[in-house]
Amino acid sequence: MSDFEWSNIMGLLSRQFTCAYCSANIASDRGYRATRQHPLEGVRYVYICHHCQLPTFFDEQDGQFPAPRYGDPVEHVPPEVQGLYEEARSCISVGAHTAAAICCRKLLMNVAVDHGADENLNFCNYVDYFIEEQLLPYVAQGWVDRIRKKGNEAVHEIKPVQKGEAEELVSFCAMLLKNVYEFPHLGGSVPQGDKGTGGAAQDSPESSKPPPAEDK
Ligand SMILES: [Zn+2]
């Protein structure tokens, strides 16, 4: 990509931002400017990242497109769950909030079924399952209850999901994934065949066994 040269590039006021393509936190002063006088004055910019040479658009309200993926990465997550989480983060960065909510619901279903829940439950049932199975911290349960109500609306009602609602759902998924996969791995207490097949345990021959019928 660095072999490409942008033509007629101009000097701009330096702008600091995180490049969504290469994740570098940069201050760029190279790119393009478009101005409008009527009906309202406005300026739009394209800034070129000097690390990866790719363009980022800023609208009149300083909205960045593409925006960096929302939220933090989580480690030691099974590939199919990781894919859903990253897809949800990417959806938010392009304003696809309803799609992000649907990814989050599918993610919850994957994690819950991975830990012994039935398939095709609704959003509330899965959140309840995580609480009953103590897969969520007790101190977060007030917040989780609010997420449960909003999340159910997000995936079952006609109206589109709002940005803040989608961001809360992704944050909720991040907390869950850290509790279920990342922290146990870091602490050396990855479940060994009693619950779940995710994380480091998924490569074990134990993971091919069905979960015990009665584990709660
Ligand atoms: Zn870049």
C-alpha cells in the first residue's frame, strides 16, 4: 500500500486521530479539503495516514470514517466467538448499530451454549444463565440488568438500535469474554472439562466430550 502516491495532496492543519486501518495514533497534516458556502458553510477533510498511507474522512461535525473499532481487544477467546466480537466492534465503527446488537446476541448464544445452555433462548434467558452460572461478577449485576432490558429491545423490536445502546452491548460482551476466557487463562484456572470448551481448553481431547448433563 505504501507504493501508492496520492496526487495533488495539500498541507492541512494538523489533526490527531487513531487510524482505523493500522491502529496508529497519529498527527497528520497531509490530505484534502472540500468546502461549501451554501446553504450552510462547512468543511470536510480527508487526512492521509503517514504510517499506512490510507485515507480517513472527517465530516463537518468532525465525525471520523472509518472510526477505530469500538472497545478493547480480548484475548484467549475461541475463534468463532472472537470473530463475532470483532465484527460487533467493526459494526459500531461504521455506524451499523443494529447489526452490532445482533452480533452481540449471537455471541452471547455461542458463549452460553459453550457453557452448557440450550440453544435458541432469548437475550434475557442468556443473561440470566450467565448470572445463575456465576459467569459475571456480582458487582456488575445492576448494570447487567439494565443491559438485559435494553438488549432484548435491541434484538426484538422494530426500531433501530441507537449508538449508545450498541456500545453498551459491546462493552457487556467484552466484560463477559474477559471473565469467561481471558482472566481464567491469565490466572491459570482455565476450566478443565467441567464447563465450556473455549479458550485454551478447546484444543484438548476433553473438549470433544459432551458437557455433563447435571452440572448445576
Ligand atoms: Zn494508518
